[in-house]
Amino acid sequence: MRTSQVAAAHQGRTLIETNKMIRNTYMLLAMTLVFSAITAAISIVINPPVMVYFGSVIGSFVMIFVLNRMQNSVWALPLTFLFTGLMGFGLGPILNHYLAMANGGEIIMTAMGMTALTFFGLSAYVLTSRKDFSFMGGFLAAGMIVVLIAIVASFVLPMFGVQISGFSTAISAVVVLLMAGMILYDTSNIVNGTYTNYVMATVSLYLNIYNLFVHLLALIGVLSDD
């Protein structure tokens, strides 16, 4: 009887901690997405050159490394907002590129809607089913390595006069699938207690949403003949 009571108490504490982790993660994610949208709007008005986007991507790698080292310090939250604000600001040149098109606003809104539906749908499925998707980790890691090699190749090959039709579109399609898998994987790790730091869990989900939106934007633009 005593053993079962101890096990029940431990399970209860674990459930409380998990629910707190989920609540903190999604609350911080919502705030960072709003902050990111604000910095993106500022960037649209300022209209910086497209190199700002590439600079934000490079800067994000540095910020992720710093966040990983500082995740348990008082600097974790300010650094998270700095990171997401930088990423949002970097979106400005891309969004302005589409806004300059005849149906650019429609393309952006469609990409946003599809991103939101995909994220909420996949997250809701994991949160309600509590299914463990940790088995996808190796496949997703291998997929990201392949995508990174393909992205490097997309810049290098044209220098040697090699042009592959639809290469960028294919990369975007693969990234969309990988980000859908990453949402399942990361949400599962949050629900099942693998992730114990809500700041890093938020950053992981934010990056999934960010990359999903950017590459859906590219795909919809191609399908719209833009």
C-alpha cells in the first residue's frame, strides 16, 4: 500500500510539473510570436536590404548557442525575446518582396493561415493523445543534414554553371515536411517530460513555426506563379 501511494504521489507531481511546463512554454511562445510580428512590421516599414534576412539567420545560430549556455540564468528570457525579435526583423525584406506583387498580401495571409492550422492541429493532436514521437529524432536529424547540404549546393552549383530547375522548390517542400515532423517531435518531448526547460522548448517550437512559414511562403508563391 505504501509503495503504491508513493508511486501515485510521484506520478501526481510529475503531471503537475508537466502541465506547468506546457503552460509556460505556450505562454512564452505566444508572447515571442507577437513580439516577432511587431519587429517584422517595423522591418517592413524600414525596408532594409535582403542581406538583413541572411544576417538574421547567421545571428540566430549564434543566439541559439548563447541561449543554450544561458538557459537557466536570469538572462534566458531577455535573450529569447532578443532572438525572436531578430528573427522577426529579418523577415521584413522577404515580406516586402511578396507585398510588391499583385497578390502578395494574399500569398502572405495564406502562408500564415496554413502555418497556424498546421501548428495548432499537430500540437493539439499530441497534447490530447500524449503519443510519444521521440522515435522520429534520428530521421529528422538526418533530414535536416540533407537539407543543409542541399541549401549549400543551391548556392554553389550555379557558380559552376549548373542550374537545376525547381531545386529551391523541392528544398522548401522537404523543409515543410520536416517542420511538421519537428512540431510533433518537440511537442511530444514537452508532453512526455523530455524537455525540462521551457525557454529552450519555446525556442524549438518558434523555429519550427518560423521555418514552416518561410517555406510555405515560397511554395505558395511558386504555385501562384509568382
